[in-house]
Amino acid sequence: MWTFAQCAGFKVFSALLQSCRTHGKAAVKKPANMIYTLDDVPPMHIVVLNGIQHVGLIAINLVYPLLLFKLTDTPLQQITNLLAIGMLVLGVGTFLQVMRLGPIGSGYMLPATFTASYFAPSLLAAKLGGLPLVFGMTFFAGILEMALAPLLHKLRAIFPSEISGLVIFMIGLSAGIAGLRTLFGPQATPLAGIEWWVAGMTLATMVAFNVWGTGIARMLCTLIGLAAGYVAAAIAGLLGTTELAEVMRAGWFGLPDFRAISCTFDITLAAPFAIASVAVAMKAVGTIAICQRMNDADWVRPDMKSAMRGVMADGIATSLAGLAGAVGTNTSTPSAGLAAATGVAARRVAYAVGFMFLALGFLPKLPALLAVMPRPVIVAALMFVVAYIIINGLQVMTSRLLDARRTLVIGLSIVAGVAVEAFPALAATAPKIMAPVIGSSLVFSTLIALILNLLFRIGVRKTLTMRLDPGKWDSSQIDEMLRKQGGVWGARADIINHASWAICQVIEAVAENCWRDGQLVIRTSFDEFSLDVRMSYHGECLEFPEQRPTEDEILDGEGGVRRLAGYMLRHIADRSRSEMKDGASHLTFHFDH
């Protein structure tokens, strides 16, 4: 079975390599802050140096599989082998993402990485069935993500951004607490005083280079911190002869062993891994949107076709990880941030990253060195990473206007998740079928959020109608009504601000040049994806011409003035349209959410 899987994997990989030059060239405008965008060809030294930076940044996420393997008391030699397999998986996952093979691959410089999203469900699986169950459920999660890829539009309606932010927040919280339990948990070996110093030095080094460092030093702050932690641990005697002997015994070159890998499945864990799969799919969409905006100065909205291909590649990489003997993967959001910071987002850098991970998978010394990482160094690195995850989650949660309903959804869900972390015995008292759900703070809080979100949607108006009388409308009143309703809808604050300003500008133009009698009716509707505004009134229709009227046309009469007003307002929304129907003028404005 494994021989066939390995052969099939190498055939697919060969086909991927042959297709690396088949991308279509889109005519896009390069942003001013970018040096090399997607299809540019940087010099080889730029490609290699940036590739090393990305590998170094992604390497910090190896703490997730490493911590999982250590918590399951996996032998050091096996951990070394599994980490080598994991690096091969990251290499293949990166190639899958950067290439476009039909419905697979976003085509952007977006390497693969291990993710905290699967950490809590994997811990549950490890407790119930060991590593074989972790690998089997990881394969299941990857297949599910592949199935979700074509349904992303429908998912957004039941999985709004504030719940996505909640998921990210709980991922950081649960991963951080799991790491702290390895130091302070009831079953953990008592923490020695010297371990406090090693953990503090490791974390302080990362923080110092991240806050006060510049250039390469800041970008590689995590690697520098890990190196400092290893040195401190060696001086403190935390790296014993057994660990050092394992590193010395590992060869400089070798093939990972796939023979001992096996997979099992447990239906009771389907819900935790399904929720994690949805979370990583939504996270991948957001990261791909960052890459799209980074490469196009005229970017307006996400290209969902590219996002769906990227999620498909992400799902394939995770399913391959389960089959090969690794944990779940996802697109690397920190890598997207690094590309924006350096101005280098060329596709060739991703190829370099993929090849580097493949090479590292055949160099057993490095996985062996990672396998013996002392626990204070692991936890310090984990704390550094989860700090950013938690803040990112908070930022996503608060990016929307929050009314009482959404506040309760987020607040009660966080309380539920924290309760699981504070009282682990809750899972033991739950019915057997619910134990895996209640046993994970991430899964339980997400489930509570989804249920409350669906419940609170009952009775929420999706439209707002305003009727204005000539000479009696007030822009501040319109703005207040839109903000209040925007909070109920959960629309982003910037969309409501833009729509409010646009409506007032159009009303002013219509009142001065078009509106003759009767009321002006404004109907605003929201559907998670967009905000639509339709105005109806009696009077001349406000056109939106592509060409500016000439000076003679403007001076000729009211028609020219109306055309000038329409010309100036034609790009006030993502799409604008005007028409005469049933003796009234109708203006329609569409704002993408």
C-alpha cells in the first residue's frame, strides 16, 4: 500500500514540476511598495536568500508536531523520522500551492506550513488512539477540506468573519495552554529553576530581535531565539548525553522511513476535525486574498476562483500529510506578511522554498536536532507564536460592527472555550459521543458560536428602508441609521462608512439636479457578501457616463450639470447603475463586502 502511495506521490510531483511554466500572465499593475511581484524573475541570490528567510520563518511552526510527538512519548528516533517526513510534506504542499494544475493551486508565492488549527483535535486523537489515529483523522480532514473548496461562497453565510476570528483566537489560546501544561500540568515533571532561565532567555531573545531588530535580524528573530535557547540549554545541562548521542547518530543524508506509518479512523472525532478543516479553509481564503492584493495595485475584491484552487491544494497537502505520517498543514500567513515586508513576492521564491524543504527532509541531522529541543525552548517559542495568533483573532473579530447579538455569540463562545481549558474534567462527565467535542476548547467554542449565530439570525432584518421628504433629510440621521443596522448585520465598519458617505453624496446631487416631488425611498440590503443600495424618486434620472461632459454641455443647461454630477459619482461604489422604470428614476449601488 505504502509503496504504491509513494510511487503515485512522486509521479504527481514530477507532473507538478513539469507544469511550473504554464501560468497565464495577467495584466496587473505592480504596487509601488513591491520590488518583485508574482511573475517577475529576481536574481538567483535574491531568490535563495528570500527562500532561506521563509524556511526559517516556517520552521518555527515545527513546534506543533514536535510538541504533539513529545506529549505522546514518541521515541526520539521516531520523532526524527516523522519530522523529516513532515519537511517533505511541506515541500510538496508548497509546490501544490504555487502551481496551477486545473482546479489545484492558487498560483501565488504561498508556502505550506504546519498549523495550530489541528493541534487541539490531534491531541484528542493522540489520547484516544495514538499517532495512527492522528494520521488517519488528518487524512480525513484533508479530504473534507477538498470537498469544501467549491462551497466557499455558501460557507461564508454560516461562518462569518467574527466567527473566523473567534476560531483563530481559540487556536492560539488552546495551543498556548497546551504548551504551558507541559511545564506546569499535574502530570508534568516539576519545573527546575534553571528551566525558567532557559525559557526566559529564549523568549526574551525572540522578543528583543522582533521589537528592536531591523532587516534580516528582525525577520529571523525566531531562529535566533531558538539558537540562543539551544545554547542556554546546553550550558544548563538540559541537553543530556542521550539527546546528543541521537543527534550524532543521525546521518548527514538519508531517506525517511515510511514503513511504520499506519492510519486509523474514529467517527467520534469527525466533528472536531471537521470544524478544524473549515477553519483552515477560511484562513487559506484570507491569506490568498492578501497575496492577491499584494500583487495588484488595482485590487478591489478577492478572486474566489483562485481561492478555491488554493483551498483545494491545501486540502490535498493535508491528506498527503495524514497518509505519509505528518500533521495537518495550511497556507503560511506569516510568509505572506514577510513577502509584503520585503517587497519580494515572486513565484520563484516559493519554488526555492519547496526545494529547500525537500532537501531538509533528506538531511536527518536537522530533524534530529529539532527532536531533542528542550521543553522550555519549545514552550517559549510557542508562546511567541501564539501571541500573534491571539491578536490576529481579536483583530478579525472586531473588524465588524458588533451589535448585542454578535457580542453574545463571541462572548459566550469564549467563555465556553475557557471553561473547557479551566475544567478539563468536563469532558469526562459528558456523554461518550459528545466527549471529543467538549474535550477541545477550540471545537466546543466554535460549535457554540455556530449554534448561537444561527439562532440569533432569526428575526434579523436584512433590509433597511428610509423615506426622505424634499428639504427635510439629514445626513447625520442617515449615517446613524446605517451604523445601527450595520451592527445588526455584522457588516464591516469601513463598508458602512463608505456606503453612508456615498448615499449622502448621491442624495445631495439628486436633490440639487433631479428630484422634483414626492419622497425619495432608499432600500439598503445586506447578504454577507455585499451591501446593495437602491434609490427611487420622481424626477430626471441621474446618469453615470464614462466620459466627462464638455464645457459647452455643462454650460448648456441642467442636463449637462446632471451628467457632470453623474460622471463624478460613477465610481462611488463598486458598481453603479441607473434606469427609468414605471415613471420613476432608480439608482442602484453595489458595495462588495
